Amino acid sequence: MKQTFMTLLFVGLALVVLVGGLMYLKPGLIEQQLQRFDTLGKSEVEQQRINRINSLPISGEKKNILISRQIFLGAGRHMVVLALGEPKFKGRKDNQTEVWGYHFEGEYRPTILEFDQFKLTNAYKASRVDVEAQYGSY
């Protein structure tokens, strides 16, 4: 009995040291990993979105970015849709560059995303007047 207690105590202390070391060396790592699996209070649609993101063949860091509804340069169009939803408008800048526009709630200026060969290469804010002049009303 004493041997079992000592073993459990040792394992518990080792886990505390390991988790504490990770929290010190990589702040936020544990929260990021838990966020990938936290589905408590999320709708079924949101859970499906998270499951689709988690099934992508990308790093855990990039998955966490998409789950938090943010994007990164180099993301594919399907990743952007999983993170932000369908764009308000789609257009073309030239033969190779596809342009998507998002107008997020609470933001005055639309966000413009540019894709070359299906990968996100640029993101910027634009005035609605300029966007409508170039791509039409949305």
C-alpha cells in the first residue's frame, strides 16, 4: 500500500513539474491544445467546423488559428472558408489573382483577400467605394 502511494505521489509530482515547465517555456501551449478539443457549449455546426479543421493536414498552431476564426498567409481557400465563412463577394484582379471580400460586423471597411493559385497571398482593408468601383456592389 505504501509503495503504491509513493508511486502515485511521484507520478503526480512529475506531471506537475512537466506541466509547469511547459507553461513556463511555452506560455499558452496548453490552452491552445485544449481549445482544439473543447466543444462544451458549442453548436453542432460549430463542432463540425472544428472537426473539419482538425482533420486538415496542417500544424496544430495553424489549426488553432483557423478555429479562432483567423487566417494566415498561405492558407488555402477552403481553410479561409472554414475560418471566416463564405465571402460577401468574389472577383478577379487579373488572370491569376482571385479576390474575395468580407465585411465583418462592427467594421467600417471591408477586408480584401487575394489568392494566387488557390493560396492566400495578401490581405488588406479597403474603402467600400473603391471595392464597389472595382468589383461592383455587394
